[in-house]
Amino acid sequence: MLGIPTEAVELYLASEVIDLHIDSFIWHRLFGYDLHSRHGGPAGARRGSLGRRWWGHVDFPRVLEAELSGAVWIITTNPLRSAGGRTMTLLRNLGELRRLFASVPEQFAVVRNAAEYRQARAQGKHAAFVGIQGGNALDASPQALELLPQKLVLLVTLVHLTSSRLGQTSTFGLRGDRGLSTLGQNLVRRLDAARTFVDLAHLSRRGFFDAVAAHDRSLPLLASHTGVCGVTPHWRNLDDEQLHAVADTGGVVGVIYADEFLGDRAAAGRARSVVAHLAHIVDTVGEDHAALGSDWDGAITTPEDMPTCLELPRLVALMLERGWKAERVQKILGGNALRAIEALRG
């Protein structure tokens, strides 16, 4: 159905496939999007609510059909709430997300580290990690991080689309970059102590390097969903110096599937652009640091030939077209992410 070589499909099915950023839970929270139901009709390619696939990329049945072996499922912070309200809402949402996965125990398992990931996979289950987008959910007090169930949260994206007391977002390339505040730098250190990934996606450039400076360099850093400026110069993307900063810690950079950040017109992008960004990471810092970070259901328009998770094997076909060896492809699909998770948590 995808019109790709059998070799690509077989390699995909033989690989660990891990996505570092899935945003579908936000639509469940806001509009009751039913993750248990298969959306999009028989082909699974329904266009989104605004006709440009803004949401509806992922649900539980299609994750299983696509054989997506693992992913970080994101809880996004509402910046308009009070500091205490953000923390309490986060705790409620953590409980709700866990209940969603607990309702399908034969197919999904919430996991905290590489060992639990492998156990889930041995049982034929999708391994669901949990992440937080917007560290201001944890800025009410230095003890807020301690309220979370132990090591349940794998990553915290320090800022999102708005700046906060923690630091400045990269959104729209705002001038007067004030970087990461002392409060933000302290959160970086607390995340390190808790063996939770410091996710540098969405940070302003100065804030990015402030976080790198505050970080324990013996632990891997993460940029969960981003493009790269070496292919598409953009306020949302990372430049080569930033790629080196992540790679120098043994970390990984997940490439986003958003048309605009890939350099394509909205609703006219191609999966080939995703591979071009992956290739630039490989060429710049090596094949051990490129990963997948879709931002599915993150209010993005996805490539025309890869609108949902069901078309993921197309990426493998495009990587093989470049002459890449199977080992490299498997690293990018999930091996690199799993290595970094194991380095952080075991």
C-alpha cells in the first residue's frame, strides 16, 4: 500500500522504533479525543480538524498497527494557570494519562527506563514513556519535582511556546534574548539529580547554552523535537553548535515532522525533508545522535506522504535510498534514543 520496497518494510519491522515526542494527550484533555478509537477511516489518513492534519495523527489502534515500539507521550503545561495550579493540574493529568494506558494493559505499558522498555517489548507491548512540555509546571517551589511519582517522567521540556520565569522561548525568534533564569538553571540541576532528561527543544539560543552550562555533562542531553538550521534556517531549529553541544554529552536530537520547520510549505511537505534533517545531524555530529521526534498532534502539518504514524516505513525506504546501512537506520529509528535512556536511567 505504501509503494516502498519490501526490504524497507522488513527492516522497519525488525527495528526498535521510538518517537521522542507525541502530543496527542492534549486533544484528549481539551476535546475528549478518544485515543482508544481508530481515527481516519480504513487508510488512517484523515485530515485534521482544519483540513491540514493538525491533529488525528495518532491513536492507540494505529500505534499498534504501525508497530511503533515506544514513545514519549507528552503532557503540555497551560501557562495561564497560577504556579500552584500548574503543578496540581500536572499531577491530575499524570493520573489520567496513566489510567488511559492502564485501560489497555495487554497492549501498552508505562515504562521508566530501558530495562522496563525491553520488558514491555518482550511482552509484545508498546512502551509508553511520559514527558512534560513546559517546565513551569514545576516552578511553584523547589519541592514540586518531588511530588512526581519516582522517575515516572522521562523528560521535561524547559519552556514551550511562551517564556516563563524559567527562561525565554525561541518562539518567533524574539529579540532581547534573556536566556535561562537562575530559577531555570536550578531546575536543570534538579532534573539532573532526578535522572530526568533536560529537553532543550523550544529554548532560545542563549537559554539553550545557559542550560548546557548548568547541566551535568556526564549525563546525556536531549532535544526531543526540532529541525536543524543546516537544512532550514528557522527560529525553531538548532544550529550546528547546538547539535555539537547535545552530542558532546552523548545525547540525541529528535527530528520533528512539521512542514514549516522542515522547510516545506504547509500541507505540501514530503517525508524526504525529515530524512534531510536527519542526514544533516549524521553528517555534523555522527550517526549516534539522530532520532525521531515527530510532534504528532502538536498542532503541526505533517508531510503529505507521511500524514500519520502508519506511513513511518516510508522513512526507512528514503534512508536506504541514500545508501545508508541497516545499522545506521536502526540507530535513528530507536537505537540512539534507547542508548541515551539507558545511559541516563539504566
